[in-house]
Amino acid sequence: MKQRPVRTEVGVFGDEHTLLAAAKDCQHRGIDIVEAHSPYPIHGIDPILGIRSSRLPYWTLVGGTLGLTLSLWFQYWSSASDYPLNVGGKPFNSLPAFIPVTFEMLILFAGLLTVAGFLLTSRLFPGRKTHPIDSRITNDRFVLIVQRKDASMTQGDIQTILQHHGVLECWSEMNE
Amino acid sequence: MSIIQTSTLKPPLILGRKTPTQVTSDVCTVPEKGPGRLWLPAFLLALSALLLGIVAVTYQIKVGIGTWGLNRTVGWAFDITNFVFWVGIGHAGTLISAVLLLLRQKWRTSINRSAEAMTIFAVMCAGVFPLIHMGRPWLCFWVFPYPNTRGSLWVNFRSPLLWDVFAIGTYFTISLVFWYLGMIPDVATLRDRAKGFRRKLYSLFSLGWNGSARTWSRYEVTCLLLAALATPLVVSVHSVVSSDFATAVVPGWHTTLFPPYFVVGAVFSGFAMVLTLMIIARKVMNFEDYITQRHISAMCKVVVFTGSVVGGAYATELFIAWYSGSPYEQFAFNNRISGPYAWAYAIMVGCNVVAPQLLWIRKVRETIALVFIISILVNVGMWFERFVIIVASLHRDFLPSSWTSYAPTLVEIATFVGSFGLFFTLFLLFCRFLPMISMNEVKTVLKPHEATESFGKDTLK
Amino acid sequence: MSDEKTNPEAKSSIKSVYWRSPEEKEGVLNQDDLNQDIQKALNTQEQDSGASRRSFLKLAGFSLAATVAGCSRGPVMHAIPYLVSPEEIVPGLSYQIATTCAGCTAGCAALATCRDGRPTKLEGNPRQSWSGGLCAVGQASLLPLYDSHRFSESMRSKKTEARREFSAITWKKADEEIREQLAAIQGAGGNIRILSGTITSPSTLAAIDTFLSGFEKSGHVMFDPLSASSILEAHERTHKTRVVPHFRFDRAKIIASFDADFLGTWISPVEFSKAYAKGRNPDSSPTVFSKHYHFESRMSLTGSRSDHRAVVAPGELRDAIVFLWDVISRKAGIENTLPITPVSNKVEESIQSLSTELWKHRGQGLVISGSSDPTLQTLINRMNHALGNYGKTLDLARPSLQKKGNDRELTQLITDMQEGSIDALIVQGVNPAFDLPPEAGFVSALKNVKLVIRLSPYQDETSQLSDYVCAESHSLESWNDTEAIRGSYSLTQPTVPPLQSARTLRETLTRWQGRTTSDRDLVREYWRREIWPTVPMTSFPSFESFFQKSLHDGCYEHEGSSGAKAPAWVDSDLVAPKESVKPKAGELGLILYSKLAMLDGSHAHNPWLQELPDPVTKVSWDNYACLSPKTAKAKNLSQGDTVIISSAGGTQIRLPVQLQPGQHEDVVAVALGYGRSGTERFHGIGPAWLEAKPSVGSDGRVGKNASVFLTLLSGELGNNGVSVTLKPDGGRSELACSQDYHSLTVPPHLAPKGGEVRDAVRSTTLSEWKNDPDHAIGEHHDHDKSLWKDDHLHPGARWGLAVDLTACTGCSACVVSCQAENNIPVVGKDEMRRHREMHWMRIDRYYQGEGTDIETVHQPMMCQHCANAPCETVCPVLATVHSKEGLNQQVYNRCVGTRYCANNCPYKVRRFNWFDYPREDRLQNMSLNPDVTIRSRGVMEKCSLCVQRIQGAKAEDRRNGNENGVETIEVACQQSCPTSAIIFGDLNDPESKISRSVATKRSYTVLPELNTKPGVFYLAKVSNQDQHNDPTTSAHPTSG
Amino acid sequence: MDRMIARIFVVCLLLIGVVVVAVTADFHLPGNHAGYAPTQPINFSHRLHAGELSIDCTYCHYGARKSRTAGIPPANICMNCHQDVTSSFDTMLSEKLKAIDEEREATRIISPEIAKIYRALGLNPEGLPDPEQDPEPIQWTRVHHLADFVAFDHSVHVAGGIACQSCHGPVQTMDRLRQDRDLNMGFCLDCHRNTPAIASPDGHTTHVSTDCAACHY
């Protein structure tokens, strides 16, 4: 899906409070907040960016259900159906004894699927290219990326707003 | 777990009025520029211990389990003692990163990374023992249920040892994933500071992390979910480990108390180990500002609390043995206390129940040297707890004709030392090459008001 | 063969061929190389065994030689079939050959189970009326057959200044030289003697007579290191016949034994055990149950089994016998002229009660003694005579011929030798240089004999002093006959072609007479000449059929007493038994005894017997100084401390201390038969590893020779009466004791309030049992409660085992039988000491009581085959599961060796392969049972209830299309048990013997409160005591 | 994104490829010797003897009826026939005809393979003991071999009416003997599980055991 190149404005802040203030201001002024980058999570930015509550718990649920049913079924099938053996006089279907493994598999599947869900939805994978917006994003810089919504606002206007909030640096970028 | 009192006079979590920039440079110094002078000798010491262990294990696998001091009555001793000991050590890491995360204890941030690393290395050390304690370790893959040509002979899902395989496997996997997940942003920090090959390497492992708000948002949810999964997991793992004993018929093993008793004991020993490691690490790595007296005090409180619970468990065990009316049980505990292994029992009670009580005293908590000694004692005591449970129960069971005693051989001692070698080698490598403190998390608690505020808010809830 | 070309046609028909070695891939197997490899393999074997290659090939029949040549898929295996198959042998199919056990002089008939031309197991022959089962020594006597240390052919020695040097010579050469020298002696009218142990073979005795008749002055002297000479002597005095009576323990109601270990080592233990158990059956109606009084100073196996055990001080035994004689003579109205020495109160009480019982049951009592004093034995005879026991419990019409040794003749021989009047001495069987004390002077006297010829399977103390050493064959590779009880014959036939070029005494002597009659013909001719005429005419049509039948059955017994008359009592003067030596103040009385497994030491080369824990002390691989715990405490000694025992004569040996409850305080007891030359071979018998210790002592041998303390006073070989001092030397020598704790009462300071006695062994007295069978053995547990529903049905058989503790004497025959049957390795002293014995079966021995008043129980313990087996649940890989036939199966090839099962076994019967246990002697691999897998290192093993026998019986049924075979299955321990204490069978069959045993009220299971539902049941021990020892008040002799 | 999907696709394809190659190529797990067909010291043809001549298997392998092991026939069994049958029918016939033509006694023509039996037994071409020649056992290369921890009893299976071919494959078609089946535990269990009861010749049924101790002890 090819997108038309869009111009975005990038502002680099020194801490999350100034960024948050700038973002709120921009939102108020009808500027689209495209993305924010930070060295640690900024609390309060989610509604501004319009991030809905995550669906990752569903991945967890699916993983957990899968782990539970698969392991329980497999234990029953292998112990009571496929190759039943008399182990210490216990019944072939020793359900209580199957619980620990079932539980561990539930956790394992749920955990792995959650992380897989996170990596997939966030498109994180080895070899993924990062855009070098600012190499200090992972250190002490907070970057806000905004995009004009209407033509009335110029690049300069946005930068002014950002500067008003104490932006350390700002520039424009063409994004594909 | 209301260990932290609600007080506005709390000192800040991180001392020295650090800025994020300082945090980054402080933490990244070691991976980038190399550690202090003490690192290399420590590493060589650990490595030689590891090599000793490798020699011992190689010899044992080549010649036979007979090179251990076991006999027809005592079929497990050092091997499973070490296994349970190391699994227990591991538990603090998960607890700090998962339970304290769920409880929003912010003080965990500067120690959770190394605690989690400790978990993983401890579980690795632990995992070695069930493997090498097998008579035919080269067939260890038989414990996995895979389709085979033996008419598809599966495994025995009724065996606690098999539960162990799954529990330890899951625990290791989830801990590793959790640890790695927590490290992705910090590896990205290293990546962005590095050049050349190191950059490429860090790029590979940082999975293209760019610190975007959306990612952070999902990341936090993932961490919470994993924490929510890891918490029951950590409880289940040691419960399963305790089932190795609790489901057996051996008097002294056959106890329903074991799961909670083991879990608390694990947390107890784990926190003691974290204390030991942190006290050394803050000194060696110059992290006094990050791992502060407040951290140590908080951990001391956990230790004294869990230590007391463990003491309660010891008492309960004795009571139930008496109350059960089963002569075998009663004998097993009498024998534990005043039989041939009474000395081990004395060490166990002395180190686990008596010694930590000193931590009720603030002065003691604030004397790092004393805390260090107590943490070592607890480690020793917890090792002996497992030794007492395993050997003192096994050596005299039902039929007096089979009663024997046990003494370790050189090979066993070397293997034990080797497990410490493995642990410290890995831990020192971790300290050397990876960010030892979770930068992204510490950066959120730099400001004193934030820390106290959130404490007040969270604990009051 | 070598120029073989591959057949292209054959190749094309193969779809997918793969190869195991590059040579195979090439399509041409270089047969020359292959032959060389096999040749090499055979040569190695040849070196090991000394057998010729051809005989090996013949023997191997269907054997496999594996050549490894850069394998891709494992070694290429070769199969070498017979060229011409013998008719009677089907490869892989076992068959039995009747033979006679040569483990001791008792001469029990035996069956050798063979396969592919080699025996792998010895068992008792049920056809012989008086024997049955086979003792530990008998079971183990299979192993020396495959001993590569045995002599092959002969050796000639050359005397040098310091020692003798031996060089191997062929039989031909040896025969020539010896014949020449013998002819010279013959010509010069020289004096020749044969010195041997008891020979029960009539044909050999005949051959000796023939041989000696060629000489002017000659004689045959027999002596037994475990001498019964005094009994023979006594009967010569009282009945004018030099025999041991046939003791009938089965007919005796009252048994009084004065230090005669008749269930362990005395004369004929298997026979006596069988008879003893037959006379003690609590389930019989009317009750047949003998009462057994035992007087001894140490703790013997027989004493531990007795109903009433009185501990006598050293030297007091004589006084006790005289005292008994006094009481009985008074009852019988005979005037007693012997002075009485007072005995201790306890002994006096016992004697009084015994005399009352003996008098009450006149003609049903049996008084025996192990004393070496003929006058004392004469007194015993007088008592038996006065009580009318002769002809009832002592049979002189068909006496025992199992002991013929004559100590007086031996003394005379040594004197003659010292005087230089003996020109040639042929020594066979016994090892006098070892068996006799230095004071006897045998070794020094031997120097005055011009020609000493030794017939022996091994290099030993005597052969080292001999001019010629000739290899003596093993009983399983030779012909022989035996007359153990007069009129009861058995035959020995080779089960295997001779492995060494060895000969029997009979054949050797015949050769030296210049005759070349084969050994088989010698035996056969003797039977035709001497035995056939005594056989009733109606029984057999011809000698041929008689001999064949006897050979097939292994034994032949004259019906009834066949007219033999018992010699009559000859009155003689009452001679006072000589005063026995009592230890001086501060000294101890030394008692030399023999251990059940080692006997006189002639089995010192047998690792199975070395490793068998002594049934009383539970110690293997050593002899030791047994001290009562009280004495040890007084001397501040603990188990394993070494002491120096020295006699007034300056003889001393250094031995570790063994605490022996129930022994008299003034006694130190030491086992004979140890410290024998040749045991150096066991130096490295165990696994070699970092902390391994050798199985031999500092002098390189197993144990110390205690025969130095034997006395040869007035012509009788005495085993006690020496007063010795005991000096600790501060050293320690860890004993390999398989049991650390010796009581069912747990240590009082560890016990719950009121003390605790574990009820693994249940016992009761006869009167309690008869009065209240419901409660006599304690509470019966209810087995029917379970949380689980029972998924597991046993549609066919459900195998089980019952062990009758009343019958069990603890003799440990089953332990060795199990070892032989199930290929159980020998692990050596160090591993035994570390409690890593591999025996699938053990005999637990518990003491109850205090001081010398000790009650002992023996409990065979093996896998209990629990229906709710704790071991099965915990195995992660399903290596141990339950079979539909109720067996707890251990699948070695699935086991990964977690040892969890062993930990969780409440009976601790699982055995782990801590190492690979190769045999010290590779040739002994031939004794392995091919039906049982050899377990590798790291694998758990345990009693399988001889599942190979069950499967074998089922296979036979299936082949024959019937279902009777499974009913006749006997497991190895059961088969060997002389007292039939072990019963195996189908618990699902209500008519089976085991079901009936289990249904009795004596039946119980061990640890029923665990609800393991064992398939092994025990029948409580019933003893014929006046009152039961209260087990709650008991001592803790040696708590580990 | 597209490239990522492409990559995943390629990886999957590779994996499938490996599996396909492993399955189609003669892939054996360790211990599986199916297809093993070594050369033997004598080119004995089962096709000829068991197939063409229809000699009963247990005539030569008589152990299979009585014993656990079927056994490789001893040479004297061969001699039961090869005393007289010394080479192929055609060769013998033509020699006989030639002898009649030439009016002489027909000479014994011993084929090179059969001569090996004679040599092994130490016989001269006339079938009489040859003093020059020591008997030399024939070293066959073993084709079928179960692990030592498996107790397989031929006699029980033969008595149960199991055809030799069920385990050994179509031996009567093989010139050189080949292990036909993998003979692993699953193979045994297939039969033991699916044959609940076998009717013995005398009418009663025998239960086929799947207990471990039926084979492992």
C-alpha cells in the first residue's frame, strides 16, 4: 500500500513533561500527533495519540486456552488412550496428576503468545531497520512527530508551537 | 506485601540527583568501556570454579554416578539439594520483577534486571543437576513426549519429576522472555551509542526498537501480562519442585505443607542471594546511587518476613508430625533434630530462623556488612534446609535394615563448586556486556516526588 | 572363501542396500581379515581360558563374534553355526543335567541348567529324598568352573634356596616323571600316603585302594578342616563303628545343640535345614513343632534360629554337657560318677528345662555337639543312648558318610613325616599348609618328604610346597559318584567338555598305575561291579538301564534300610571329658568358627561367596574379631577398630572388631578360611574410580588366616579354648557391613513417646498361635480402601510370593541363587561398604532383646511387587510399570537412572548400577544366564520375580499346546531354599499353594499402612518359646 | 512487510523441502536396519530354496519351532540334500547325458558355492572326510539382530501360527537375504495390540501380551 509522501514535523524535547504539554497544545490546535518517541513510557500520551486499550490480553487468553486444552487432551490421550499403562495402580486417566503440567503449559502458551503478539503487532523483529530520528531517543530525548491536518497551518506555525513548549530542536521530514 | 511504610519523608529511590543522561552514561559505562579492576580476577575465579565443575561432571559422566557418595538408601543428596537450592535462588528475580511490578513497587526498578538475570542463571545451574543426576544423561531427551518408534511410548505424566521438566522448562522460558523483553529498550540505548560491529550486534537484539509511544504502550501491557502470568508461575514452580518430595511416601517428604513452605523458602533464599549479589555489585560496579540503603532495607524486610514464615513452617512440620500420630513421621522428625544429621538441622534453624531475626533492628539493616553476613548465612541455611529434607529423610526410612548414612565425595563437592562457578561466570559476563540496571525503568523514578507520590498512591490503594 | 566374488544377480535383486562397514559397502567382505579378526578374538579367549580353540568352537556352538571395522551403523555381526549339530542341543534352548554338588562334603544331588553346551545355574535335585534345594556354597560352586585362574595341566617345581620355581609341563611329561619316581619308591619298598579331605565317592576310594595296594607301605589319611573327627571317634568307642550317625532333625521333638551350627556349616546344612523345617510346621495338625535348645558362646546362625538359646562362657560348654548328663543319668537311674562343675544360673535353668523336655520326649530328642573332644562326644552318645534316641533320631543303620576325617591319623602322619619315614605324599582336596596351625608342624614335616604331589584346582599354600602340582578338575566337567548317606548314591557327569586340561583324583591315580581307562568307565565299572549287585533284581532289566536311569535322575537310593542293621551299643567305662581351657583373667576365650559362605576357605576364589553378607553379622569380604558390645565398650572399641589378637604362644593376627550382640562377654570369635593365598586376585574387583579402595587388606589378601590359633591337642583339631589377649592398635579397617542398624526398635531417643518397634517382622510363639490365631501376629490391616477406582484387572495369572519366616533359617542360599540366575554383578568390598550391594534379595536380620538374651529374626526382602507401587508413579519415563500379571516390571532399556523410584521404595529393594561392573574374570561371563539382560551403568534394577522363568514356562506351554507348565514354575530363590520357605505362584488361582498360604492367619504384608498392596506376603515367624520376649524393652546394640 | 512475508515463505519452503528430502531419501533412525543385506560367505539364495523349491522355513531353521532362536542351519542340514545335489539340475543333467554319450561314470560336478560347504565340513568331493582338510566353521554375517534387551522367542510365534514372512518379509523372493522390516518396538506392538487373542491348534485362545516384561527382562 503506497502512501503519498507526507510532510511531518519533528520536535525533540528534553523531558516528557514538556513533550506532553506540547502534544496537548498541538492536539488542541488541531494538529495531528503522528507519533512520540521516548526513552521510557510517557504516561498520559496514549489518549493524545489515540491509542486504544490493547488487545494483547486476547492473545494471552487464546494462548492460555490453547495450552490448557492441548496439554490436557494430550496427557489424557497418551496415558489413557494411545498407550495405557498401569502405573502404580493409578487409573489410566489420572486427572489430578495431570493438573501441574496442564497449568505449566497454560502459562507457557499464554506467555509466549503474548510476547509473540507484542512483537508482531509492534513489528519488532531482528534486522528491522530503525529510522534514525534522533539517536538519543533511547537515552534522554523525547521526540514528538506531528502532521499538519489543514493547509492553513504552516511548517513555521507548528515549529513555533513546539518552540513555545521548549523544544530543543525541530525540523521537517518527508515520510513515505 | 506492605513492607514500605507510607511516609512522605522517604528518601529518594535514586541518590545523586541523577538525570536520564547520567543514568544512561552510568549504566552504559561498563558494557562500553569495561568494568572495574575487580571484575577480571572475579571472573577468572568464577571461571576456574566452573572449569573444576566441568572436569568433575565430565569425570562423573564418564565413570558413573558411583563417583558420588550416594548409596542404595540415599539415592539423592548433593544433586537434588543443589537443584532445589538453585531453583529457590531463582525465585527472587521473578518475584521482584513480576510481583513487585504488579504491586507497583517502584524500588524494584534498579534491582530487577540483575535479579532477573540471577533467576535465569540460577535456573540454568538448577537445570544442570536433574540432567547430570541421571544415570544415563545422554538419554535425557526421553523425558520429553515426542513421537517415537517404540509404539510411541510417551512419558509418565504422573511423575513429579516430569512435572519438574515442564515447570522448570516453562519457568526458564518465561523468565528468559521476560528478561529479554525488559532489556530490549536498554539494548536499543546501547545500540544507539555504539558503532561498527557492536552496533550491528545490538541492532540484531534490539529488534528495531524505536521507543515509539505505541510500542511503549503495548510494551507496558505485555510486561503487565507477563508479570501476571509469572506470578502464579513462580508459585507453581516451587510447588511442583516440592511435589518431588510431597507426593513421595518417604517420611519427612510426605507433607502437604511443602508447596507453600518451599515457595516462601525460595523467596527467602532468593532475596538473600539478591542481597548478596547487590551488595557486591553496587560496590564493584559503583552503583551505590542506584542500589541504595533503601533498597537494601526493603529487601531486608522481605528477608526477615519470609524467614519468619519459614520458621513457622519448620514449627508446623514438627507439630503435624506429632499430631499425625504416625510413628514413621514422628521418628523422621526426631531423627532430623537429634539423629546423625542433627548438626545440619542446627545449621538450618540457626541460619534460617535465628540469624534473620537481627534484621528487625534498623541498625542492623543499615549496617551493610552485617546484612551481607546475614544474607550469606541465609544462603547457607537454605542449602542445608534442602540437604536436611533430602538426606536426613532418606537415610532412615521405613525398614531399619536399610538405614545408612551419606557423605559427599570430592566429585560432588567439585560439582557443587562448579555450579557456583557457572552462576558467577554467567553473572559476571552479564554485568560486563549487558546493562545491569534497567535504564528505562530507573529513568521513570528519578524524581523524588514521583517516587514517593506513586508509593503513597499505590500502597494506599 | 577368501576369493569369493559377489554375485551380480544377487545384488540386482536388492532394492535398497545399506552397509555397516566400508568393506561391506564395497560389496566384498574381506574374509581373510574377517577370519583373522575372529581368530584374534578366539586367541584372546584362548589366553583367558587356556582352552583350546577347537574346544571353544565346539562349546560356543552358536556364538557371535563381532568385528568392528569403521562402522557406519554399528558393528557387523557374524554368526557361526554348528557344522554338525549335536542331536540333543537346540541352540538357545536350555536343558538340565543331573549332577552332584561338590561345594562341600555333604554331597547333595543337584541339577545343572545348561544352554548351548555350558551350565549357567545349579539347583537342588528334588529326586534325592534327603536333600533339596542347594545352599549358597552349592549355588556358587558353578562360578569356579569358569575360573581362568584354575590350573591347566600340571607344573613341576624346582627348589631354589629361597623358594620354589614352577614350570608348566604337560600331563604326558608329568605322568612319565611321576610314574618313574613312584616306581622307584615302589621298588625300594617306600612309604606312600595320600592325604585328602573326606572322599564320599566310592569309586574314587576304590581307585585309591587299588593304587595303594601296589605299594608295600601305604595309607590314605582323610581329614576335615571343619572336623567332625570327635563324633567319629566317639561312635567308634560307643558303637564300634567309625561313622557320623544320620541325624534326623525331622523326627526330633526336642533338639539340644551344644555349639553345633547345623543350619549353617555343620556336616550337612542343606539336609539338616530341610529336616529341621519339616519338623517345625505351625500349620500342621496335629502340631509337629520341635523345640530347639542351643548352647553356644558366640552367635551362630543356628543359635539365632533356636527357640531357647543359652549363652555359655568359654569353657563352660563342657560343664553344661556334663551337667545335663548328670541330670539325665539321674532320671534314667544311671549312676553318674563324673564330678560336676557349677554352671551359671541361666545355663543351669536351661539345662533343667531341657532335661525335663528330653526325658518327657524320650526317643524323640536329639542331643548334638560340635565339640572336638571325643570324650565329650562320647558323653553326648551316652545321653542319646540313655534317652533312647538311637535308631529314632540318630540313624546308625544308614549313617552319614559326609565326614570321615581322622585327626589322630593326621597327627600320626605328620609325626611320620617328621621322622622322614614317608617317601611320597599325594595331597588332594584339603590345603593342610593353610588349614593346620603352624604348631601342627605340617609345613616343616613336608620338607622331609621326598616326593610331594599336589592335586588342586588352584595354586595355594600347599601346592607352593609341592614338587608336582596337577590340575584337578571341577565337578561340573568331570565324572564322579557320591555316597553321602549309606545306600544313597548320586552321580556326577560332565555338563561341559573340560575347560581346563584337568583330571580327577581317580583318573590321575589310575593313569599313574599305567592304565588309561577313561574316568567315565572307571565310575561305570565301579557301579557295575559294586552297586549293581545290590540293586533289587526286579527294578531294572539290565545294568545299562540302571546306570542310565541313575545318570538321568542323578541319584539312586536303596529302598528302605535294605537290611542294614544298626551297630549295637557297646558299654564302656565312663571317661571324664577333659577340662576345657578357660580364659585367664583379663583375657578372652578365642572361638574359631567357619562362616557359612567361606567354610574352610576352599571357596576363597569365589567372588559370589566373598560378597555374600554373612547371615548373622551381615559383613562380607572379610573376617573380623566378633566381640560382644559390652566387651567392646569396656575396651573402648567400636566397629571397625583394629585389634591385635595374640595368644600366649606369641601367635598374633590383626583384625577389625565386629560388634556381635548375643555373644558371651569373655569371647572373641574369628572366622576361619580367610587370608588364603590367591585372594590377591580380588585387589581390583570393584569399579575403579577416584575414591575406590581395594577389596583386599593391607597384606593383599581377603581377611586374615585364623587357623594359626587352631589346636591339635591330643590328636584332635580344636577350634576353641585358646586364651588370647586383645590389644587395640589404634588403626581402623572399615568393614563391609550391609546392614547398619540391627533392631526393629528405633533408637529410644529418636522414638516417639513410649518407644517404637516397627512391625516388619511379625512373630509369635507356638502356644499363642495355637490359642488365638486371630490375634497372635498382631493387627491385620484392611486393604480395601482406595480413592481411585481400580482400572486394572488381572485376567490371567497374578503372580505372588509368600515367605514363611517360620521356615526361613536365613541361610542366604536364595541370595546367591538369585545372583546366579539374574546375572547380578559382584561389586567388591569398597562398594559393599558404601552400601551399594547389587543383590536383588537380601536377608534382613534384626535383633531384639538385651545383653546375651537376644532374639534374632531373619527376613528375606526383595521387590514386593506392590499393586500400588510407589516406585512406578514417580518414574518420569515409564521405565517401571505394572504388568497385567501383577509384576512390577523394570525395563532396563528405558531407564534413564533418576533413582527417584529407589528413593520412593519403602522397602529399599531397588538396586542402581552405579558403575559398569565388568567381571574380574572375563571367562566367568560364560556363567551368565542368556535369558536375563545385562544391565548397563546408570540403570535401576531389582527382583523381577524371575520373569524369565515365567516367560519360559509360558513359551513352553505354547509350544506344547497345554497350560500346565506355568503351574510348575519355580523362581530361583524358591528352588534353592532348603526349607521351602519361599512359595511362588498364581494368586488368582484359589487352589494354588500360594493362595492357600496367603489365606492363613499367619500371612501379612510389610508396611500395610502405606497401602502399597504388595504381591509378596510373609508368614509370621512362630517359635516354640515358653514366653515371648517383649520387644519394647530392648537394647540397641550397634545403632549406626 | 511484503518482504517479511516473502522471507517467512522461503523459510517455510526450505523446511518443507528438508522434510520431503528426509522422507523420500532412505532415511533411517539410528538402530533401524531395515534394508540391510550384507554379502554372505556362501551365495545362498532363499529365493531358490524357499521360493522355487518351496522348502519349509523350519526345515532348515529348525530352532524356530523349539527354541527362542531360529538359528542359522548347521552345515549338516545342507548336506541332507547337497550330498546328492551338488550343482544345478542343468549341469548335472548335461554331465549325465555326456557321460552316457561317452560311456563312462558321470563325475560329480560340485558348484563353487556348494563346494564351500564341502570345504567347511572338511569333506572331499566324494563327500567323504578329507584328512587334508580341517573342518572350518562358516562365518555368516548376521542380518536380523534384535537388541540384547529384547527377548523374542521364535518358537512361541511359530506355535501361534505367525508366518515367518510377517516379520522377515518375502524371504522366498530374495536372492540375498535382506532385512525387510524395521523390527522396532512399534512394529512388534502393532501386532501385539491388534491381535487380542490367537487360537491355538488345540482350540483354546492365547492372549497376546503387551506387558513390558513380555519382551524386556
